Amino acid sequence: MPILLKLDEIEPGMKLAANLMNQYSMLRPAGHCITDRDIASLKRLVPDAVISIKDPFLDALIDFHDDTKDYEVSRRSRQSMAKVAGKISTQLRDGVTLDAKNVAGLQQTVAEMMDYILTNPVTNAVIERTMSWDDYLQEHSSNVFYLSLLVGNTIKNYIKAERERLSAAKVVKNAMDINPLATAALLHDIGMVPLSYLYSKAEPLTEEELEKVRQHPMVGADMLPELIDPMVKLIIKSHHENNDGTGYPNRLPGDKVNIFARIIRVTDAYSSAVCDKIYKKARHPAVVLHEMLYSPVSRCYDPVVLKVFAGIVQPFPIGAKLLLTSGKWAVVVRYNDKKPFNPKVVVAYDEFGDPESPQVAGVVRELGSSPDLIVQSYAGYDMTSLQNDSYDAELTDLDPKDMFDLHYP
Ligand SMILES: [Fe+2]
Ligand SMILES: [Fe+2]
């Protein structure tokens, strides 16, 4: 099975378990034997990456969940959307205003990608960090597009089922059109294009700059041509409104905000926190998701959207090598849908990094289920914040009625 290793844990002679991709192309194929030169070049290109390496010891012992397809779908969607986002940013920077023709071309790509995602359903959304990007906005917009579409599809399916139940109709067509969500997710931050110099500013923003940032939802909506679906503009205008009414620009409470904007509020916060910026280093998705769900910041997000989102992104990917508080190492082999912070793991390596006996390493256990199974860190990120009271909080089943109310408040 694959094991995810940081670059400083990788040694020459190890073999890649999956294709190693950068933004647009394959750097090395699966099965490639890593050399000293590869390690040096990766350290330069993607210093924080974790790389999927074949682990022959665990291969012989464990039946693991294969998420290769999840990675493929995620990468392909985000790559195409990054191209579109990059083209739009360049045009806007060159002073070209977006006209109906630009937007029609963009909507065509959006529709193709929605189709692709629909016909290639994924178990989980993975946003891997082995790719280096030209531009933060490109990476961010394509991530928000992908995550929002997965959340939107899930909610759409719940609503369709609830409508069918209520109407006694066998099949309800088009319960919810998520096209405006997809377009808005891709374009949500175009109002930041004129302000993109702020992303590379290391010092804190001045009050004047902050005020400009607070206006980016309005500025972005105004940059779109008149002909665009008015709902797209509405979503972009309110993608920073918080559920408790503390957001900007209008401090609207959740029930006054379009459901699609509430989805982007969640995917945007997550995507922004897990990507590097000049002024702020990326935080690990597990820490970010835990904070969004269980800390006071959760008041910013629609609780049902948040729950759907937490069912789609996994804190720890398959193959994650977790350092336990016992000093031993556990490897994630399967997800736990109800308790995402408690995936199924095997304790594969001892305190010295040597393989445990097959009798120990071959037993699948639940992370957090006993005092010797508490995670300390992963890939150099401190995970102790996950050890608070709500660490093992369970995500209860979603009630389709919640979704229905959410869509028609
Ligand atoms: Fe934004
Ligand atoms: Fe954003």
C-alpha cells in the first residue's frame, strides 16, 4: 500500500506509489525509483509536499482503501479550472473587461467539468499539495470550484430525494440547478485580482487596504457582464457573509444569504487556510477542519453545509504516517465516515522507525480509541489541538429535511 512521506523521510531507491504531478504535467511516473537528484529537485519545487511511496512491508499485510481515482478526479478538475482562472486573471490584469463571449467560453468549461465530476463520483475530496502553482488565486479558485461542486452535488441529491418523498413522484428532475454555484465558485474572488499585490505583502494590511479587501465581493460582482445569471452576482456579493451576521460587506445573517454563497463561505475558508500565502503559512487540513467544526469559529458557517463538507473532506489521507504520543507510528488504511478524525490505522513502525512485528502491524485499529492511539503530529504539523474534548465528536446522520429547509429557508 502507499505511504505518504515528507521529503526529508524519502531515501534514494524508494519507489513512487502514484504518478507525481506538478501543476500541468507528470514529473515522474508511478513505480519510478527515487534518486538523489529527484529529492533535491522536489525540495526546491515543492518543499512541503508529502509523496506517495510504495511500502512493501505494509503491502504484504494490509488491505487498504484505494483512493487513486479520488486523486485523479480532483487533479483533473482543478487543473482545468486553474487554466481558466489563470486566463481570466491575466485578461483582467491586462485591462480586458469580461464580456459575454469570455463568460460563455468559461461556462462551457464549467459545464464540461460538472459533467466529468458527476460521471466520476469520488469517495472523498482530496486536495494534495505536490503541485506548485504560478499564482495563489489560480490554486484557490480551482480548489473552491472543486470542493463547492462536491458539496453542491451532495445537497442536490438530498433535496431531490426529499422532493420525491414529499411529492410521491418517482423521479423529480432538476431538483436544484448547481450551475450558478459552479460559475460563482470559480469567479468568487475576481474582485481580488486588482488587489492581488496584497497576497505578496508580508506586513499586516493597513486599515485602508483592509477596507479595499472588504469591498472585493461587490467589486467582483460588478466586473461581470450584465448578461450573466444574476444569481452568480448575488452569490459572489455574499460569499463572505457569516452565518452569525458578523461577515462582510453587509453583515447579513445566514438565513438572508443564498445557499450557494453559504457553501462557498465554507469551502473558501478551508481552501484559504490550507494553502500557502506570503503572509501566512498553510495550516494542515486536519487542524483547519477540526477548528471549523468544533471551535467558536464554527459560528461563521452554516451548520448543515459544514456537516456535508466534513463528510466530503478527510482530515488524514490514506497512507498518512501519523506520529502517536506513544512515539510509535500509525498509518491510515481506511476512512471513518461517521468519525473522520478517527480513521482506521495500523501501528506499523516503532519508536525507532523500524517495522513492528506482523502480529502488531497487521491489526487494524481506530485512531483515538485507546490511550496508545492518540496522534501527536503528521508530516511535521502539530496535531495536539485535536486532543481536546470534542476530538472524538461524532458526525450524526444528516436529515434530508435539514437540507430541504436549507435550500428553501
Ligand atoms: Fe473572497
Ligand atoms: Fe476566496
